[in-house]
Amino acid sequence: MSAKDTMRRNKTLLQSTLCGDNVLILNKVFEKKLITEREYNNLKSINKEDVEGHVIKLVDKIMNKGDETCQDFLHLLQTDEDIKTTYPKLKNIQLSVTRSLPLPIQLNSQPNGLCVIINNETFMDGKVRRGTNNDAESLAKVFSWLNFRLDHGDAFICCVLSHGTKGVVSGIDSKSLSIQETITTFKATGKSPLTGKPKVFLIQACQGRQMQRGVLSEDLQADDSQSPFIPEDADFLVALATVEDYKAMRHPIDGSWFIQSLCEQLKERCPRGEDITTILHHVNNQVSLKEGFIQHDRAKQMPEVRFTLRKRLVLSPQAGSP
């Protein structure tokens, strides 16, 4: 049963229970970014005496956002201490969602694998990518937490932070390096220690000079083979900060939209056992909701994920990590 079906089955019970404090649940949902600021303000503006109306509209709003948002909402109800204290009757409602998922890739080595961070800040032509060191530090912290450190293991992750244009990234000498040619270097061969192991590339670089602009959206309101051989292009995942032809946004102090969202979502969702592709779906959504301005032009951004992984890749924090 999906998370949305679970909410539909328990909708009346949920609504009557959450009416105990409609303000708390609204604030908690907004804090977890399950609704936009515009949706939050619209819900707050409802007649304050109509507590039931508040809750009904909030629950409907969550359900209309799809199964992933419903799953996040149910997880919030089951794990947030303030919510459990304020709505004790929630423990009598069956909120758990059980799904039949394929077994994930087994990461048995210690550490889990190698994470390489290529951070191009200062270029030979004098250009400086300000904020990139914050991205590199965030990546180093989160992948260290996920037990990626040394030069061997059951997975390989490469993070590239640089300038770029369509299909390429730039070296500090401003020479272009094809993303596809770089990835091809890691294809499966009979002698490669990475054959059959997941290879993840996370690339923060522009892929063109065009600026993405927003359009109105109702949602936005703002068989395993028995053969011993595997295809040489198997087990790759490439996550790009933006689609081809467009710029990728980076704050000169805080870092880039894509990398900061990625690190935030990894820290929140890896302890819950979510796999990397599911997490990247959340990154895509979070980045797509961001909005900025460059020289008075309104800027949006849409990351892109491509993968040939044959199994789910679940990254778990080191035992004892906070």
C-alpha cells in the first residue's frame, strides 16, 4: 500500500486527531518544506475559528502532492517528538507504509568506498568560483559521515565542482573535458576493480549560458540476468546540477543550490534507508523550487539525473554517528 493510500484510508482519523492543534502541524509541515511559503501563508489566512477547515485543507494539500510527500508527512507524524506529545492518539493509527523493494547493493567494505572531490576555485584566467569551498566542505563532511574515505571499497563517488558548458566541464586552465569521455574511463572491464560496483558522478557546473525561467504550476504555487556478464555501461549514476544549455546557480558565500540541497537531503534521508535515486528526486524538487536573480533576471534551475544502476544504492552513516 502506498503512502497516499495509507493517508486516504486513515484520512478522517488523521483530520480529527490533528484538529487538537492545527497551528503546530501547519508549522511542522512548513519547517520540513512539505509545503511552499505561499501555501503556508494561504493556509494561515483561513478563518482562525475554522480549525477543522484548516486541517482538512492541509491534509488535502499534502495528498495532492503525490506519494513521496505523503511518505514524508507520515514519517514526520511518527518521528517528531513535539507531534507525538501533542497528538498522542496518533499511535493508535496505522501510519507505517510497507513496500516490496528490490534488495539494495551490498556495501560490505570498510570504508564503504572512495569519494573524490575535484574542486576548481581559481582559474588561470583569474576567474574565481566563490562559494565553491563551502560546497567542497559540505560534500567532504557528508560523505565522511556516510563512511566514504580511503582508496578502496564497494563504491566510487566523484564530485566535480567547476565551470562548464554543454557536455563538458572546465579545468583551471579553461580547457574543456568531456563529461561522457570522463565517465567512459570508468566503464566495466575484465580487470577493473570497479566492475559491478556503483559509480556515482555529482557534477556542479553550468551546461550552457541560458537562464532558466519559471512558469506557473499548480503544484509549484511558487530480470536480474543469470548471465555472469554485465553491460560495460552498467552501474553508473550521473547527477548534473542543471540540464544542458543552462546555467547552474552558486551563491558566493553559501555555495551552490545543487550541492547544498544534495548534502541536506543526504543527511536527512540516508538514516531513513532511502536510496540515492529517491534522494536525488527530492533534490530535483527542492532545487526546482528555488528562485534567484542575476542582473535583475529571475533565475530558476532544474538538475538532471541519469543512471544505469541495476540495484538500489543505499548509503548508510557510520555506526555511532549523530
